[in-house]
Amino acid sequence: MIPADFPDGSFAHGHPHALYERIRAAGGVVRHPSLPLWVTGTHAEVRAVAGDPAAYRSGDGILIPEIGHPYDAPPTIMHTDPPEHARYRGYIAPAFRPSVMRRLEGAIRDRIRALLAPAEPGRPFDVVGGLAVPLPLQVIGLLLGIPEDDWPRFFRWSEAFVPGAADLPAAERDALRLECGAYLVGIAHERRADPRDDVITLLALARPGGQPLTDLELVMYLVQLLVAGNETTRHAISGGLLALAEHPAQWAALRERPDGLPAAVEEILRWTSPVVYFLRTATRPMELGGRKIAAGEHVMLLYGAANRDPDAFGPDADRFDTTRFDTARSGAARDAAGLAFGYGPHFCLGAALARLEIRLLLEELMSRHEHVTVAGTPAYNGSPVVIGLRHCELAFAGVTRD
């Protein structure tokens, strides 16, 4: 059922939804044929595991290459468990308060308008390179307090941390990771001497237990913010715009009723599900989907499969529907939460920021253009960890305003 090399080689054309359907049909929890782990692709089981860190821990690794390779310090906050996780998360939570999001809105909208300027009506426009890559990088640069001239370097650094996202030799990938870590720690040291109103200063001045964060801890925080702050949003933006181009009636309906955009953003996140999987490790014998999970066994949570589960989203779970999460609708499909940002204590801290970026971009596009069409063959990055479009040409037409 599951290819022996899964997830490697299975994402050349996006999520393998036919495989996900077979996993769900087999009960939703199945053995991997060649790796020491279980695979689950149902909404209920993914939520159950993600929401119970006492039974399923993150500290033994969250990606397949980490199995059996312990580390001296957690590489990211995602690799921590309660109570350490809550403590680490608490240091940066103030940077994502609603008041901060409101303060950023004007700056984000200005960035979007500048990025849209080169898009000529009716002409093919690569929404990956032109919108989806630069916008989240610019926003995370603003939030972190990185000099604008350095923002272009963020893309290659971020790609170096995501397995399969870029075709880089191992030596080059390692060099980029080291370069990124040294740069971010250097900025943090500067902020200790010259504090500013940004996230790096927040971390640079944090003193847990009366001591400043170590350089390893600073790298843990800042690399995660860099990568998580742009990869998921980037692929949700490009995949969401492609879905809207493939469903022109829904683009038109949203232009007529822009108050439906928040619900459309939720559907875009469900539909694209950029994060393919994370692992959890059972801390004690458990039962999951009728299977016996032994203590120490790993469970792979397939978020894209869970987000197409008919038991959670109804018989039309494989249909793109921007009204699915509309508060005017009733029923289980509306009430089921999408899992693109995870669930439980590891729910993405930057979810509100990502939603804001996507909503503002849609507002600006729809206020300008009556139509959007596919203008080329989309190409995926093939990553088995964070899946999304590498290239996608769309054409926007019917200009209504500058």
C-alpha cells in the first residue's frame, strides 16, 4: 500500500491523495513497510496524537532522518515537550499578539501593493517568484528586525533547512545553515547592545533563570521563525491562488462578497496543507485507530491526508470550496478544524500572521482583477516535508483599479 521509500519520491506532483485515500480506507493507521514507524492519515487520529504530548512526545525527533539520532540541544521549539515547550514558546508569544498583527497590517499591505505592480493584466505572472516567495520573507524580516538589504539571503537559507525543498549538495546545504545561524546570532548580540522594537531584541534580552539565552537557543528560535515564518505561508499563497484560478466561479463569488475571505483563507490552508508530516513517539503503550502502538514507536502524522478526510469534512472533502468554513453554514464540515497549522500545544504560533498575509493579498488582488486563469504548467518542489509549488504562472485580467 505504502511505497517502501515513502515519503521520498511521492510528492513530485503535490500531495499523493490517492495514497492518502488508501491509508484511510485501511483504517487510517498502518505500518510503514520499511521504516520503524506507523503512518496515520485520518483527522481524528492526527488530532488525537498531536493533542496529547504526554502520550506522544516530540523530543525524540519530528522528521524521519532524526530517528535514532539524539541531539544535545533541541534544534527547534517543535522538538520540545511540556513543560519546557511552554517556557520556550512563552518568550516569543508576545510578538504574535493581536495588537502586533494589527500594527503590521498597513506595512504588509504596502508590501503587497509593491509586489503586484509588475503584474501586467492578461500576461503570465509567476505567483511563486513574484508574490509567494518575497511576501512572507519580507514580513518575517520586518517582524525579526532584519535589515532590508539582507532579506534576499533569507530564501536560500530557508530552503537549506527544509529537506527536499531545493536540489542542494549536502556540503552547500550545511554551509548555508551555518551561515544563517552565525548571521542571526550576530544580529542578536548586536541587539543586546542596541535594543530595538523587534523579535530578535525580545529574544536577545530574555533572561530565563536570570541568564541570557545561549547561542544554541537563539539559533533554535530564530531559524524556526525564519523557516516556519515563510515556508507554510509561501506554499499556501501559491497553492491557494492556483486553486482559485482553477475555480473561477469561486473567485467571482469572493469578489462579490469579500466578507467571505476569512473562510476562504481557511479552505486554502486545508486544501494546500503545506506541511506534509511530523513524527511523534509514544511514551507508553497506546491504542490508535484500533492498532497497538508500543512505547518508543514512532507515529507519522500526515496533515494533508487528515485535511481531506471525509469523516471530518464530509463527502465533498476532495472539493475546493471557499464557503466550507463560512460561519453562515452549519454542519460538521464547517465545525471541523483544518490541521495545516497543526494541533494542540504545537499549534503554529504564527498562524494569525499567515492568515493575515493571505487575506490581505486576496483583498488586493480581488479589488484589482475580475478574473484569474492558469497561464502555464505548475511545477512542485517535490519536498517530502514541506510541499508546494516551485513555479506557477497565472494571468490576472479585468483591471478595476490601480
